[in-house]
Amino acid sequence: MASSSSTTTTSNKFQVPATRHKPPKQQQEELEENEEEESLEHFDDFTLASSWERFISEIEAVCRLWMSDGPINLLEKGAILLENSGSLYKVKSEMKHAMKSYYMEYYFETNPNVKDGDWNFDLHDLQLCFGVKEFLVIAPQSASGVLLDAPEASKLLSAVAIALSNCSSLWPAFVPVHDPSRKAYIGIQSMGTVFTRRFEADRIGSQVPVKLMHLEGLYELFVSKFAYSTLDLSIHNFKVRFTMKLTYRTLPCDDDYMKGFGGEKSGENLSGEKSNGLQWDVDCSWSEWYSAEDPVKAFELVAILSEKMVESSMEMAELENASPHEAEKWLISPRISPNLLEGSKGNWVGFASQLRFLVDALEMSFQAQFLEDFVSVHGYHFPSSWLEAVENAGADNLKSLAVPPPTVRDRVLKELFIDGVEFSNFTDDGHKTARAIKGAPREFLFAQFCLHALWFGNCNIRAISVLWLEFVREVRWCWEETQLLPRMPTNGPIDLSTCLINQKLQMLAICIEKKSQQTEDYEDCIGSLDHIESMSEEESVVGDDSSIKPTPSDDIPGIVDRKPGIVDLFNDKSSDLTRRGSAGIVDSMMLLKSYQSMHVPFTQEPPLMTEDMHEERLQAVEALGDSFSFSGQLERDILTSDMSAFKAANPDAVFEDFIRWHSPGDWEEDEPVDHGSSSSSTALEKDRWPPRGRLSKRMSEQGNLWRKIWDRAPALPASEQKPLLDPNREGEKVLHYLETLQPHQLLEQMVCTAFRAAADTLILTSYGELKQMETEIQQLYVTMATTLRPLQVNRLSAESNTFEDLRRVSAAFERVEKLMTLGASLQRKFRRAPRLAREIFNGYYDFSISKMESLAEQIVEKGFDMKLELRNQERELLSNMFVPPTASQSWRKVLSMGNLLNGHEPIVREIVFSLRDKATGNHYAAHSGSFSHKKEIETYRMYICGTSNDLRVALSVASCD
């Protein structure tokens, strides 16, 4: 019956063949034989049809594929590099079983033959916990990514173990279990012999037993895993290998321990807000304008103890009281602010952020013709397009156009005009290529105005307009009250390489100085006349000789007397034939009519001119040629002054003599007559008088203006002439320019000056010997000069693409500013260990370069995590950074783990216990010398990580099952 039933339920290929024409006994034997074969074949078919077995087969197929590919091919097929690892990659495969989806990941290294220590910082979490290299992880595709059901987890691990055994693979496999916060795993590994290693990891997130807070209790926990429970572990000796890593972290670098480096700085900032507290950068160049975020948040110190052999829990108690200074290695790891990276979402405040606001204000400045239009949002003259845009933008935009209160404005003006330093104290501290940027030097008045404007509110167009109008009012007050302009030179020449506003302010400062001198000379003259009238006859005779000593200023080159009784050159008709104002004889030149030596006169210095005045002069000369009209009045005044001085120094001179001296190109010499080559004929030519020659055609024309001026010019030395520069007229011209300046003209010059002044301020920072910073600064100045050139030649318009270029320059400025801040912070903290500052900066600089490249290519890059080994002489410096906690920081002092460093317990303590045994055949060998030649294996390994409030334990056990 069994055979009949079995036959009917099988497929055709297993049916028994026909038995006719055979003896019954033979037929019976063949039937039994076929039943056996059919039964075996049916069993194989049933096994392959099982979903569980198909799942194992699928795992096995994936593992065989990964094994056959090897690391190199897997990299070519798209293996992913782990974010926090330098050489660990992973590949992933998805599979299903029993309506559930799973994923399996294979982790491997590109160079698996390299032996890693216990404290390799590039290790994966499972590598660190269990001491493995390559491994598998299989987990469900769920939100938690773990298996909460213990039987399911064991079954899944068994499936992977069977598949790996079929592949003859020695990869360890892990399954995440329990709650994800526990980071719990179970795992298994075939060791290729009769030994199998099993893994288990779990975590206690709170209420750690007091015994497990100390090394002694942890040691006993490890020993309990292989010792009999009846043993007294405190007195029994076990030779356990022990190594430990301690991690300490300094208090935040802007906390109390910075008191020794800086002082308090409080008050009202330029945005109108109150600020107080400690400033880490109080001695840095930018601290006058803002307080930067310290890019170095803290330092982590990793102290690694060398491996020891521990035989009792008493030794562990002694190790807990050991100082970290006894550690074999000290490694420092800076915690850099993520806001330091380019493209970070943090709010980094500095010059660069304010320069962006200034560029936005420049873009808006084209919407109105006068600065007064921007002062009041609801003013009569406010442009309708601007008002409509502001109202449509809503309250947020109105807030961005806020102006600080009057108290802040008054404080800015006080710092600019009342507290301004004397110009004699200024030094040229700018970069060597800064002059390529047409702005104003950092210490000049307009540059200081621009720097203040950056921090006046949020540097919007309204705030800038308000501040500028008040600034011009203060400038006019200085002019009207004859008060010297602060932060401006009072002598020439005017620096034409600076912006026009700076040139105008320098011109005004010179005019105020000259105006003040005229007033003093006049008062001195009136006072001396009053004094003489009040003197008696006896006093006038017996008086001090020094009071009537003459001052021959006409004998001093370049000096011009400024007396109240100055003579107008066109009204004086004196015919004094006395030689006056001579500076010496002209070599080999004689006067045409009197046969006397020609004298060079002292002349007035050319009047100071700003850039626009030079352009106006050139345009007048080009348009009018030799004809001087009202537009060429300055040229006429200069020519008249030179002719008068020449006449005074050469009383017998004629117009042709002046032309020969002043404009040699307009005197044409006659060609000498050829008398042969004799020397006597040459001497005869030299002695011929008067010299053969004539005026040029343009000078000999009838009605020539030069001759007319010569005929009217009196013979007056430069000391008695009217000055060429009229300070009253030129001063009013400067004020008119400042008061009628269009918004975009002001903002264009402000942008150029602000970029230059901010960069010049930044480079005053002491950042140590960092060659990369010098290169970055040089490149920044070149970039700024190139990008700002359209603003310097008035080629900007509201639709210009220059605004985007300016924003890119702002981004480049921000990068240099952040690097400068980092360099200053490191140099300040490691003054006695410059190597550490240099190495940390170099590491971060290289990281920032790779980060920019990865952002451009949209590659996920790991964060900056640098470990730098300290030398013995550098340990004391870092140890001093761990200032003992104060009473206000008592919450930091848990003091329950031991191994304290200046009162600080480690934030993380990591320990590895291990036990090794000799093995022979299929059992562990006894601890005797007879098995010394046998292989030693790690039978027990326990990794412990945590603090007094958090403990994680990972155990691996090798057993012979």
C-alpha cells in the first residue's frame, strides 16, 4: 500500500516502468528498488522547494559572488567607502523570506593584510567591539533595522552561518537585535577548524551598577565569563591581557578657562544691541569691529596605555588610580566648529557677512537719485518703485531696512571726528598689493567711515544714507569752524591712487589747514600793529632785536609767504629792477638783450588737484588748445605766476628769454653755417651774440595769449604772489561734491574701500608661520582688484553682472577670514608649541580643500577628525588646558571613574580584556610548557566602552562545539 500510494503521488519521471514479462520475485525486487530511489529523489526535491532552504541558497549565492569578485572587482562595481573610515568599504544585497525583506552588507578593506591595533581610529564599530576585519551584517529592512524577536534573530543568524559554511567562508556574521539605542548584536564565525567564535554585545544606558564603574569590577566581569562561579575572583589569579584608552575633553574654549587669555568687553554695539561677556579674540585685529566665534570649540586628549598582563583585581584597582601622564601615547584632536566650513548653514558673522549686505545696498542704490530719498520709507521724495517694493515685501523687509537709534549714530560720529587719531601716528600697514584697489587706506577717515557703516545696523541702504548725511554735516562743521579733519593728512600731494572721496577729503583737510594759517597770520599781523602803537618811544628803541629780524623766505626753495597784503598779479604796476627770488644761474644760458646770465626763479608749487580736476584740465587743454578761457583759468594763473617770478629773477628779460627757459620746444635754433672743421670756427659760433634763433610759429602769431599775459604780468617773486590754491573756493567745491553725491557713486567707492580696509585690518592678525595663509591673502587681493575694477572706472549699472562677481568675492573673503580666525586661535593657544598649531592648521586646510571638491562633485565626505601625537615636551602645555573645574562647574565633576586629569575624569573610557590559550587538536591545551609549540588563540575577548552613566560591553568567545 505504501508503495502504491507513493507511486501515485509522484510525477511521471518517478513512475515505475512496466513489469510485464518478468518473474514475480524479480518484479517485486525492482519495485522495492524503485521505491527507494523515488523516496530519495522526492526528498531532495522537497528540500529544494522549501522557502527556508531557498533563502539559505540565495544568501550562499550572494556570498559566493562576493568571494569570487574580491575587493578590486567590488570597488569597480560600486562599493561604497564608509564615511568615517579611511579604507573600509561595503556592498549591499537585498533578499526576501516569509514575506519579510532583509538586506545583507559585506564590509571589507582594500588591504586586509595590514594588522590593525586595538585602537585604530578608522575601525568600524563592530571591528572595534569584536576585533574582526571583514564581516557580514544581515538585518531587516524596517524603520528600526533590528530584530526584536530572539528566535527570529537566531534563525536568521543560523541561515547565514549555514550559507557561509557551504561557501567555506570564514567571514563573521552579525545580526542587530533588541532596541536600536542598545547597539546590541549577536554573531557567529567559523574559524576553519573545530573552533567557532560567538559574539554578543549590549549596552546599559542608565543606572550602571557601581561595581562596573571601576576597573576592578570590570575585570571581575570579564573573568566571570570563563571562571567557575564558586571561585573567589578577588584572590584567584588569571593572566589577562589588558589595554585601555582614555578620552578627555577640555571645557569649551569660550568658557571660564579663557579668563587668562582675555578680558571683558561690553557695551552697545553698532546694531544698537547690548553685548557683554568674555571675548576670546580681544587682542585680535578684528576685535574693534566684532567678536568672532572661536573656531576651536575644544580639544580632545586621547591617552593610550600599553598592553599589560594583569593577574588580579588588586592590580586593576591600582591602575584606576594611575595618572594619564603614564600613558604610552597622547593624541590631541581639535573640535573645529562646523560653521568654519564653506557652505555651512551656521550664522558666521564677520567682515564677509557685512560686505554681502554692502553689495546688496549697492544694487539698491540705483533706484533713487538722492541719498535723502532713502532716509524715510514714507518720505515725499521716495521713489515709487522703491516704496512699492518695500511695502510688497512685508514686515521682514522693513525690519531689514531698520536704522540704529540716534545714540549709536552719535557714538559712531564721535569715534570718527572727536576720538580720531593724529595723522602723524598713521603707518602704512596695508598689503603690498592693496594699492591696486582704488579705495582708501585703512586708517584714513573715509575708510573708517566705511568700516563703521558695515556694522551700522545691518548695513542696509537706509542706514548708510542716514550715516553719510550726518557724516557730511560733521565735515561741513569742521570746515566752517576751521577745525582740522581727523585721520587726514594736511599736506600734499594728493594720492590719486585712492578713491575720489578720499582725494576730496584730503583736499578739504589741506584747505582747512591753509585757511587756518591765513587766519593766524592775519591775527598775528593785527596783534603786532596794536603792540607797536601801544609801545612808547623808548620801548621801540630798546626792544629785542629778534622782534624785527627779517625772514627771507624767498631764499628757501618751495616756501611761499602767506601775508595779508598779497598783491594781485594783474593790478600791480611796480617796476622794481632789483633781482628777487632767484634760485641760481642757468648753465650756458644768457639773456638775449642784456648779455647777462639767466637766473632760475623760485616758483609756486603747482596747485593740488584731485583726479576729476586733472581730467577737467586735460579736457580743457584738448578742447581749447592754446586759447585759455574761463575753463582754463587755472592754467592762466599758473602761467602768470611763472612769468612774474621769471621777471623778478631776471629784470632785463624779454618774452623770448622766458620761452627759452619755460618752453624750449617753442624756440627754434638757426642751423649753424658750415665753416669747415677747424676748431676756431666752432669757437666763433659759440661767441656769436645774440644767439641765432626765433620763436615758433604758434608763439610768434599776432595776438598770442602767452605774450599778452607776459606783457601784463608784474615782476613779483613767488613769495609775494597770490597763492595759486584758493582754499575757500576749493573747500566749498569739495563740500558741494560730498553733498550732491549720487547714491550709486557713494556705494561704488564704499564697496572698494570697505573690501580693501577690511582685508588690511584682517592681515594685522598674528597667525604664526602659515605659508598657506600668505598664499590665500595674496590671491584674495588679486581677486578683489580684478573684480572691483568696473566700480573704479564707473562702468557699473543696475543690470550689471558685477554684483554676482562681488558676491563670489565675498565668499572668497569669508574663506580667508575663517582660515585667518582658525590660525589666530591656534597660534594663541599654542604659543609655546607652534608645531601643534602648524600641523593642525595644515590638516584642516587640506581637509577644507577636499571638502570644497567633494561639494562641487556632490560627494559625501567625512568630517574633520584629526589625531596628532604629542611629544613629551608638549604634554605639559596640553595638560594646562585642563583647568580644574570651579565651584560653578561642580555639575561637571562626577568623579566616579578614576584616572583623573587635573580633576577631570575621562568622557569615555575604552578597555579591551583578552585571554589567550594554547590549542591542540580539538581542545584547549593546559597552561604548561609542553604545548608551547602549539598555536595560541584568543579564546575570550571583551571590549568595554562608556562612562559612569553609560556602559557598553561586547564579548567574543571561541569554543570547540
